[in-house]
Amino acid sequence: MRLVHLAALVSVVVAAACREHPTAARQVSPDCTVEGPTVSPSSASVHTGDTLRAQVRYTPCPAGPVLAFRWRSSDTAVAVVDSSGLIAARSAGQATVIASEEVNPQVEGALVLQVLAR
């Protein structure tokens, strides 16, 4: 497999803020809500046989908990992702790669992955 080092490491950025947000959010303390996450980039293209390293990043609230995320693919025939965020492109098509917070799974970010045939 060819390892594709895209500068576009899929980074999930969870902004810690103490304000309302229209997307999914999690109250982690009375004075702080973790918002998001968002995934950057929101899309990527690779070829079959390629891999892409995804990383979860977030900024915790002061003295807030460390958040853990689980990875999954909407179509494992097209792409799979392991628990460390390594995505492997299996066949041509499109899949959504999702990072969900373990404690509050509706708090998630997604990357649309287009896999092209060689």
C-alpha cells in the first residue's frame, strides 16, 4: 500500500467555549460546553490502496476532561478506519469517515472521502 501523507491530516477540532452553539455540544461542567467537533478537511480524495492518517484534535475546557473519540466508516467496502485514525482505501466509491465522542456519540465530525480507482 502506498502511504499518502496529505498535509490535510484529518483533524477534528473541538473548540472549548462557554457559549451556545447550533451544532452538537456537550456540557462538561456548569461553566463550560465543548462544541463541535469539526473535521478538517471536510473532504479528501485518494486512490485505492492508499492510506490516510486521521487525527482527532480538540481544545479542552480549563480543568476539563480529556475526550476520547471512536472512528468508523459509513462504507467499509470503500474505506476502513482503525482505532488510531488510519484510513485505508479499499475500492472506488465514496465513504464518510466519522469521529464520535465515546461518552456522547452524537457529538461527531465527519470527512467525506472519495476513493478513485487506479
